[in-house]
Amino acid sequence: MAANSVIRLKPYFYVHVVDNNSLVTRIEVGPQTFTRQEHEKVVFGPEEMIKIPPRHYLIIENPILKDENNKPVFDNFGNPRLRFSDYEIRFDLNPFPLYPGEVLSGKITPLQVVAPNTALRLRALRDFTIVENEKKTARQTSDEWLFPGPATYIPRVEVQVVEIIRSTVLLQNQALKLRARRATTDYKGNARRSGEEWLVREQGAYLPLVDEECVETVRGIILTSNKALHLRAARAFRDIYGIQRRSGEEWLVTIEKTDVHIPDVHEELVGEVKLTALNNRQYCIVLDPVGKDGKPQFGLRELRKGDVSFFLQPGEKLERSIQQVHVLAEEEALLLRAREAYKTDNKTYAPGERWMIHGPTDYVPPVEVEIVEKRRSIPLDENEGIYVRDIRTGKVTSICGRSYMLQPHEELWEKDLSKTVFDLLYKPANESSGSYDVTPASRDKTRVVTYRAPHNSAVQIYDYKTKRSRIVFGPELVMLGPDEHFTLLSLSGGKPKKSDAIRSVALLLGPDFMTDVVTVETSDHARLALQLSYNWHFLINREDSKDARRLFNVPDFVGDACKAIASRVRGSVASATFDNFHRYSAELIRVAVFGAEGTKDPNAKLTFEANTLCITGVDIQSVEPVDQRTRDSLQKAVQLAIEITTKSQEAAARHEAERLEQEARGRLQRQRIEDESKAEQARKDLLQLQANSAVVEVTGQATAEARARCDAAEIEAKAAVKQSELRAQATKIRAEAELEQTKRRQEAEVTHKKQLMDIELKQARELAEIEARKFAETVDAIGADTITAMARAGPEMQAKLLQGLGLKGFMITDGHSPVNLFQTAQGLVQLPSIQ
């Protein structure tokens, strides 16, 4: 376009033309035909003028300067004078062009509509004066204000839209928490400092002012008769109920003041307090109760009994929560102790003094009294007891065989047992199980320690307080006093005997036996290991206490007795040879153990006077040589004796076997003959039975074959008759079916032909009606006069007339002679053939 010299500008179009001689750019506006000179150049356009629709605006960068009459201002050279780096907002005016240097900033934008309950927060970018409601208002840079709706905001280049502020709708039981951005005055005219917070409690829509910001919406807390609010003042202020609060002060808000409480900005919600309700069988102790002046009384305790309900005030707390009234039965009591001086109707108790209240009754302790424990009367059987300690003197006693209620100055005392004694008393008889009937943790240490002494046993009990001991013979139940302990026995055991192998509380008095292995050496230096068993018992007079104490004079009577007897045996065997000992071992050992006077038989028993132990018998269970050579010699001798005895027994057994074999063979031969005779008789009976069976079989077979042939012939005849009947019945059914099929086919053909004839007749009738109607319409169309003229004309005209009438044939009659028209109508009218 720029290369053309002639430019036709339409209306509302423009171009920018630069004069290369003067370097001045001017604007040419249509409608016109612009002829470009040689020294001119079109640098922009043709371009359509800018059209701003109603309620829209456009921002122009570097706008042209205008005079008082709103006319563009040019310099002396004809260049437009521009406001560089400035902006101008233009609204819905007449179409206008852009002068050289003007630039569009953005697109055409609709004017912003501020909705109800909203506002625009505006900020001044430069100083200016605005006229609002016929009043001039000066705005300084960075000033902020609101443009509330509903309205249409007209933008200015000096003003920036910071944000859209929407109002907050406050419902019932809601409040809006506001904070001041800077020092301002709220909608009620109250002065607010920068950062100060307050609540707006009125229902409805609230639009924050320009210096206010919404922090949050505070919801009210619904109070009931069972719930209260615990609040704390963050700073000194006057609450909504008109009460002055100090910083840190705590209080309760209940339903008596309001149904719904909205926490103020200076109130901190500590928590919700539930209603404490007491019935007539409950009570509680309140610590640090609040007095009538509303101040807590620190260190005091207050008793509250039912029926009553209350809220715990700030600082108050329950001691051990809600407690039930103590109901005491006849065998129960409460141990009480005075916290401070306490006076009843008839007695005064000093602080720390203890006393008891016995049932049956119910009891609520006052604040001056504390309950140490609840005690019950302890029922004790004849064989049961408890240890009781007097806390004033420290003396411990045992109470047995009766129900006992501890006194105020008494307490149960625990008696400890060593692990060894505990295992002996409570470990079950089946020690392999490894389990205890009573564990150390579950044992009631306040109960008197009891032990069932077995039959024919003795138990020594030592009292460390009186330095005396007592002996109890079984069967008996032993009950230990507070300072008494069992004498623990440590006996030797095993083969050979080892010390401290057996621990026991009871000493069995026998009779019993013990086994020991003794190593001896003969005079010919043969070392032998003898396993000896001793029968023993104690010779004791149970009625004599001094004689009874002799039982426990020897701590290990087993080891002491076995050592003494082993010494005697070794001395006796050392004087005998091996062969002599092998022959007379039993007599030598009895003499060594029991002794003998001269040439008499050995004594009957051996008695130890220290503990009255009596050995009544000795048994040699085994003799085993210790040396290998002696063992080999003894083994050869034993084997030789065994061989001689074995051969003798084998010969006797062989002779007895041969004799038994001969007798068995004779009985077998006789039995065989008898069996053969019985077998021949059985064979004869078998042949007779087989013959009879063959006769019966032949007769039965012939009879069965004849009967079968008869039955077969009868069945064939019946089958032939049945077959003939079925064949006749089938033929009859087939004939009837064919007849019915033929009948229905003929009826269908008759019906079909009848329908065809009806259709043909209907079609012929309709065609005749059509031809008659056609002829009548043709005659009416030609007219009566025309037909008359044609009738008067010659035959040629008549033929044309007939041809015009569409008649293919005709007949002329005088009307008197009869004419057969039955076949004529069919010839005149051509009917379509019916397929």
C-alpha cells in the first residue's frame, strides 16, 4: 500500500504520513483520496479508527497534549506534543485515531461493576484532587480509601485498584474479628490503634473499612446446664458483661449469664468445664476452693456432699475425684487419722492421732480427717493365723484360730523365708515339674507359716528371741511364731555318699534303709567295691524332751553312720583272703558291722548313742572287683560255673525233649489214622450228594427249557397280535390325517377362488364407474351445443367426434329392434387381466 501514490481512505480510517524533507509526521483522516508526494512516505495505515463501546475504556500510553478546548496541541514544526511516560484513559467517545507516538496499553476493557456488599480498595499513585458529591477531596500519594458498591467504577490513571473487599455475613451467634492496619476510627466512632483487635457482633453483612482487616469469624459456644466455659484474660479489659478483668484472671461463664458466649479478643478459652453432680450417696473434697469474694483460698480443703451439682471454679480441683459414701458392714471398720486438731461431740483428737469407726454404719470423712485404710475382720480357722505388729512398741505376735480385727495401733507384719526353706515348704511333691503351688510373689507373708510334718518324723523349731528350741513329732501341723525358724537338715546322699546332697525340714524316724558303696581290700590285695544296704531307725522316747533333742545332735546322721560302718567293714575285710571273703562275705560283714562276743553269733543291732540311731540289718547288694586282674579271675570262675550249670541243664532238657517228641509222634500217628477214616466217610457222603445234585440239576434243566419254549411262543403270539393292532391303528390314523388334509386343502382353494372372484368383480365395477364418470365429464366438457353441431355434421365429423369422445367402437340402433348387449359390454370395456 505504501508504494501506491494514491490512497483512498474510507470513513473512520487514517494513515500516518512522514515528510522526508521536514521529517514531520502528520495524520490523514478519511473519507478522502490521498495523493502521496514524492518526498512523502506512509509509515502507518491505512488503519481503522478506535471505537470504544459504551461502558468500556481504553488506556493510551504517551497521549497527545490538548488545550482548554480539548484540541490537540502541535509544536512549531507541526509535530504533535505528547505526554511521554504518561497515560490517559479514554471512554466511549466518537471514533478517534492514534496520533504519531501514541501507543495502546492493553485492550478495550469493560468498566468494573462493584456489586452490593463489596468495595474496591483504591490507592493513590500520585497527588491529585477529586470532586466527590460536589466536594473537592485532595488525595496524597499512597492514600487508600474504599469505593463501595453497588456502583460502576470509573478508573483514573492516578488511582490503583488494590483488591476487591467483600463483606462478611454474620449469622446468629457469630462475630467478626477485626484488626486495625493503622490508627483509625471504627464504624461506631471508637478510636483504634494500629494492630488493635476487636469484635463486630451485629448480625448482617459487614464491610471492613479501608484500615481494617478481617482476622477470622468467631463462632459462639453454646452453653448448657451441664457445660461451662473456662476463660483467661490475656490483658486487662472490660468484658461484654461489664465486669473489669485483670490480666491473667480466670473465670467461668455459665448458662446463668448467657446461652451463647462469643470469646472476646482478649479472652483465651482454657477449656470446657463439665458439671460435677453428686447424689445423696456421694461426696468430694475440693482443693483450693474459691471464696465468696471470688478469690481462691489456697491450701484449704472443702467437703461437698450430695445432692448437689456445681462447676469447678478456676484453680479448684477434686481430690481423688468423686467418692462414694463409705458403707461399713458389721465386720468392717475404717482406720482414720487426724490431719489437724479435730473435735467430735465427746472427744478431741490431736493431729496424727489414729482411731477406728466400726460398722454397721455409713461415714463421710470431714476435711480434718483422712482415711488411712478400710479394714475387715480377718476370719481365721483353727489351723490359720496372722502376724500382728504393735506400731507403738514394735512387738510382733501371732493370732490364730479366731476372727480378728486389727486395732488402730496395730498392723499386719510380713515374715520372710529363705529360698531354701520356701522351696521345701511350697514346692510340690513332683519336683520334676519345676512349678510351685505358691510363688514367692503370691505368698501372703502376713499369714502364719505352717508346715504339715509327715508321719513318724520330727521337726526342730528354734526361737531366736528366747534362744530355745522345740521338737514337733509328726503327723502334726507346725505353726511358726514371729521369731521362730525351722532347723534345716543337710544330709548326705548318693552312691557313694556325698555331703549336702539332701535338704529337709523334717527328720524321718524310720524304719528305713540307706545304701552306700564301700571300697575294701583283702589280705591278698584284691580290691573290691561293695554295695551295702543298711536298715535303720531311731530309738527315741517322745515323752522325754531331752531324749528328743538328741535326734538333732548329729547334723548329718546318714554320712556319720555310713562312715562309721564303712570303717568297720574295711578293717574286717582286710584280714581275710579273697577266696575266704568270696565264700563267707555275708557273715564277715555282719560281724564287722554288729560285732560278736567270743564265738557267738553277731549282735542283732548297732546303736549310735549320740543321736539314738539304730542299725538293724545289713545287705550285700553287689560285689564288684576294683582291679582288672581280680575282675578277670572272678569272671573266669563265674563263666566256668555257668558253663557247667548250662551243660547239665542242656542234657536234662534234651532228654526231656526226646521223650516229649516220642509221645507227640505217637499221638500224631494215631490222629492221622482217625483223620483218614473220617475223610473217607466224608468223601462217600460227598459222592452221594453229588449224584443227587446231578439228578436234580438234569430234571430242573429240562423243566426250565420246556417252560421257556412255551413262554417264548406265547410272547411271540401276543407280540404279533399287538403288532397287527398297532399297524391297523396306524393305518386308520394315516387315512384320517390324509382325509383331513385333503378336506382343508379343498376348503382353502374354494376360499381362495371366492376371494379372487370378489376382487375381480370389485375391480370391474370400479373400472366401469371410472369409465362412466370419464364419459360424463368429457360430455360436460364438450358441451351440448358442440355435440349437436357435430351430430349435424357428416360422418367424418362424427368419427372425429367419437374419437374426441374416446370411443373405440359404437352401434347405431333405432331403439325398437332388440340388441344382445351381454357380450357387447365386455368387448367395449377392456378389463385388465387378473393373474
